[in-house]
Amino acid sequence: MTIVVLTGPPGAGKGTQAKVLAERLGVPAISTGDIFRAGVADGTELGARVKQYLDSGEYVPDELTNEMVRERLSADDTHQGFVLDGYPRTLEQVGVLDDLLAEQGHALDGAVVLEVGSDELVQRLLARAAAQHRSDDTEEVIRHRLELYTARTLPVLEAYRTRNLVIPVDGSGEVPEVNQRIIAAAALLS
Ligand code: AMP
């Protein structure tokens, strides 16, 4: 059983690296952002409820996010553990995740934090905007998402740091280099 949170600012490469980490650990990668985007693309009820937040770069309200995560974590594929990509992002979500895991007699094994300097982040986000046409990758929304990360998600990292759960990983440079660093971090977890 390995339960890991992968976090870092928008543009740090969470999605790509969460998949590498999850594969290495033999568990699913669960991305709240991917689940929300899929809901929007498929026109589900969840998608309709979250679209405005995604488009403007706001966080989806905790209640809705927590409810979705609770349901996702009850699926059969989570029995050996999972990598959470992009959750928790607020202190409220940290508490809910702790409670959810405690209900099942589990606890978080670590929080891998992808660290990337702000200039490189903005460059990457603008490149992704050009390549993927994500609705939340415009310059104004990017700026807002970075601000929200600082205001609401850095306290999450602080909370995990005081619990000695943080494993920092240098997320700068090319994807294969970061993959190697993530794999080294995985060895500390399993
Ligand atoms: P991401 O793909 O992780 O960058 O997430 C894309 C968007 O989905 C975010 O900008 C938020 O609007 C929403 N989102 C994803 N995860 C969360 C979360 N844990 N709490 C609130 N909103 C979230």
C-alpha cells in the first residue's frame, strides 16, 4: 500500500510525472484536474458544475472537489494505493484526505513536491497554451492560477513539511531528467 501526493505549481509537470511515479509504484495516478476536464468534455453533471471554475482558473469549491475524490478513492483499483495529482490544494482538503485515509486505516506516505523556478514555469505554461489550447492557459488566467497556488496551496506544503512528509524533487529541465529524479524519489516511498 503506497499513498502519495504529487504537488507543485501549475506548469511544474505534475500530470506527466504523476504517471511516471504511479507506474513505478504500480498504483493508479488520480488527477483531479483530468477528472474535471473529462467531465467538461463529456458534458456530465460534474462537468457542468465545474466548468466556470476551470475556465477562470479558480479552485473548484472544496465540497465539490472532496465529494468527487471520496467517490474516486472508493473504486477497486485503489486497493494497493494511489498517486494523487493536484489534490489536496487547500488546507480544508488536507483535513478531508486525512479523514478519508484514516477511515480505511491508512495514512499518507509522502508528498512529492515538484520544484520549478517561476520564469521556467511561465515559459512552459505559455508553450502548453500554444500546443494544447487549454481554456485555462491564457496569460491572465495563468497569472491567477500561480497566485492561487501561492495563497492557498503553499500552506498545504507547509503542513506536510511539519509532518516530515515532503520529498522535494527538482522539476526543472527536460522531461527525461525529471523522470529520473521522480524514480529516485519513488524508491524512498515504497
Ligand atoms: P490541474 O490540471 O491540476 O492544473 O487542474 C486544473 C483545474 O482544475 C484547476 O485550475 C482548478 O480549477 C481545478 N482543480 C483541480 N484540482 C483541484 C483541487 N484539488 N481543488 C480545487 N480545484 C481543483
